Amino acid sequence: MAGARRAGSITRRCECRGENGQRLGQKCPQLAKRNHGTYQLRQELPASADGERRTFRRTGYAKVTEAQGDLDKVRAILDLVGDDEYYGHQVSELLTKVMGERAPIPDAAEVKRQLAGGVVLDSDMTLGDWLDLWLAAKKTKRSTTSSYESHIRVHLKPGIGHYKLNRFNVGHAQAFFDAIDEQNQVIRAENAARREQEERCRWRPVTNGHWPPPEVAARLAIEREKLAAMPPYRKVTGPATKQRIRGTLRAALNAAIRNQMIMFNPAAWVELKSGKRPKAKLWTAQHVEHWRKTGEKPSAVMVWTPEQLGTFLDEAESNRLYAFFHLIAFRGLRRGEGVGQPWVYVDLDAGLITPAKNLVVDNWEVYEDDPKTEESATTIALDSLNVSMLREHRARQLAERDEWNRYAAAERAKGKDVADWIDTGKVFTDVDGSWLHPAKVSAEFRRIYKRAGLPPINLRDLRHLAATLVHAGGGDIHAVKKVLRHSTIQLTSDTYTELLEETDRDIAENAAGLVPRARRRPGNAPNAEEPGAVEEADGGVEDGGDGADEAA
């Protein structure tokens, strides 16, 4: 009868065999002993679509309670079928596959959700297969798709790609991200061990000789062999990267839900350590001193003071990219926006610039894309100094063009294949007019600040410096958001609040220093124990009269 409880049982099974090699089964004399043999369950299943009779069997239970627990799970799933023949076929296929793979028996509540959502219960698709299909169908920006591909190839497929898509659960996802943390600890330990081994391989002569004595050379050779056998330096997977990896996994699983392949997104319930943006900090004198002693940066995002920026710009003034660095530092363009900026979107007469194009690096290859967000293409004002810098840069660029064309013509006269200057229409170009590779700009930036003896920052941190200059010039957090073209005020606040507070303190100190004071500072107060000290102080007040009060 459809929907009725089907036959099922739990029996004790013995693996003992007689002289003929056949299993004794119930005839085994030891079977009466309490701990002899194992328990097995048997449960009749609904017939398959072609009418084939099926039975769920599982053996190897040490306790009858364990077997009974699994039998109850199987029966709870069968109770979902009712009189629905299609559900019966689905459940039968599912439990037959679970039996064959020795997989855990699924929870009845999850099976119920999948049946209600029309999910195929016995799908063979793995999570890795689905990630490949999902990525192939994505229609996102190239940089976003490249990021997805990297997460899938490097992390997700090796770590969890083997799981069946419809069996992947929160426990699997949490274990995957926990394993990344454990691997990070291993990487840090291996990196530290390699640094220590490199120190043991160094030769520091105590005399004027350039070569170590034979016994030292032999020892160094052994240490260098050990170094060669050690793992190379590796980068850890930081909290922000883990958040992005989870974002990729969540997006892929959400797509699987929309396609009715699963009913639940395990990645949404994974607990990760905070992956918040690092707070930007100023390179104060105290931070610089600490960095020079230890080599440690107080934050991943460090920002120069205005004085340090002035030192950098003085050093960079003769460089052909001087206007590029000046523009980023004062107007906050991103690196890709700077090298991708077309002249047609720069109005020097009106003092306006619109970051309209972005040059993006993908495995060293450079391609042109639209700005990062809709807000990124907002027109911003140029100060008179930047207008002047860009006019000078335009004149230099035209001179470079003429010089290059003369050089190309001379080379062609020698039989060499050298093209004329390429008119890409970009504000900042290479010497032949072609696109300026963003990595070349970063490398030039590092060379300049090292020559100037400045503490290290990344090129993108010049954009952060623009925030402090806007604020120091009287702009509030909304003005900073407008210049940096952030999509939300929250993003600006999360990144720059602490930095702007430091700027506020500097502004407050500078303001306090502008006010002349007649009163002696505490550190310069006269010693009360000295003869006449009190009388002199008192007399000063009396003699000063209203003038002393006015000065205070």
C-alpha cells in the first residue's frame, strides 16, 4: 500500500566462517555472546521507476542503538513520500546512492526542503563542476571575472571542489576556511625558519679577507644545502582575501539556488575573523622612528604628512611623471584612472577633470575599462596649481612626440622598423606615446621616494594623502567623499576617520601655536623657593594691571 510503513529490521551479523569457508551467520556458536558480531539494518525502499525492488542495507554497527538511529533516519525520509510516486522514485534513488557510497544519511528536514524546491536529490554534480559552469556563464567585468577565477583555481576547487553540490554543508565550508587559518600559521612558521636559515648562511668576514676559511666555507655549504631544501617564501591569505573568497563562493551557491540545484547556501553561515579595511595612519615622527629601528609599519595603509609630500615632490620635480604624482596626491585619482585619463576629459580652462577610463592589469597584460563605479566617473575640480602642472606636462608631451618622431625617422633611415609616436589621446603615456603600464609608474614612484629618504608608502596611498589635504584645507568628510568619489559616506568614514582625527590634532596644535601668550609655560615657571620669586610674580601682575589680564 502506497505511503504505508515498509518492512525494516535490525539483525546481528557474524563474520565467522566454517571449515568450508562459508560464513556461519546465525549458526555461529559465539553469536549468543553479547559483544560478538556487529549489527546491520535493512529497510525496504520504494520501487524504482522501472518497477525494480530496492532495499537499503548497512552493516558494521557496534551497538544496536547506532543501527536504530540510522534506521530511524531512513524511515523519516521515507515518511516524506506519502502517496507521491515521483517523490518515492526520488527518495529511492537518493538512499540507494547513499548506501553505495557509504555516505552519511541526510537529514529528513533537508530532504524535505529539496523535494519542495524541485531539487534533484541524486545529482552527481560536484561543487567544483558547478563552480566551473558558473564562472563560464558570468558576464561581469574582466577584472571581477579574473578575481573569481583566481579564487576558484587557487582555493575553492582544491579545498572543497570534491564535495557533491547538494551535500555541501556549513560544516564543510567552516572547515575549509579554518584550514586556511591553519595553513597561514604553517606559512608564517616556514617563512620565519627560512629567514633564520638565511642568517646562518651569511658570511661576515672579521678580517680584510673576502673569502671564508676552509672550515667556515664547509659549514656554510651545509647550511646553504639546508636552505635550498626549505620551502620558498609564501604569502598568507589575509582576512580581507578570505572575505572575498567567501563572497565568490556565496555568489556561486546563490546561483545554484536560483537554478533549483540546492535549497540552502552554507557559505552565508561561515564565521570569519574581521576583514575590515585597514585604518590609514600618518607617518608621524614617532612612527618613522619606530619604522627605522624595527622595519615595521604601524598600518598596511600609511600616509605621508604634507611636509613629507613636499620632500617627495621636490625630488620628483624633474621627472617626466611629476604631474602624474602631483595630480594623484592633490585630487585623489586611482593609479589606473591616472594612466587611463584621456585629454578629451580634461578641461584646463574650466579647471575640471572627469576620470572616464581606467587601465587595468591582468597578469601583466593591460586593458582599458570603464571606471570602477558609477561614482568614480564624477567630474571634480582642479586647483590652479594642478592646472599649471598639466599645462607644463602637455607642452613636455608634445616636445617628446616631436623628439620621438625625429628618432624614429633616423632609425628607419638605418633600415630599422621603428614606428612614429602613437597618439593614444592619454594624458600620461610612455615615451613613444603608447599606454603607460601601471606597474612602471609604481616602480618609478618607489625609486623617487627612496632617493628622498622617505618612509615607505604605496602609490595608492597618495590617494589617501589627498583626503588629509582636503580635510586640512577645511573640507569635512563629505568633501573628502566627493573628491575621492566613493559610493557611500560609510566607506569614506571607515577608511579615513582615524586619519582625519590625527590631522585634526595637528590642526589644533598649529592653531594653539598661533596665539601669543604672556604667561610663563609650566616648564619655565620661576622656582618658588628662590628668594623673591613669589614677590616678583605677584608684582608682575600688579604692575601689568589690565594689560596682563588682556594678554591672558
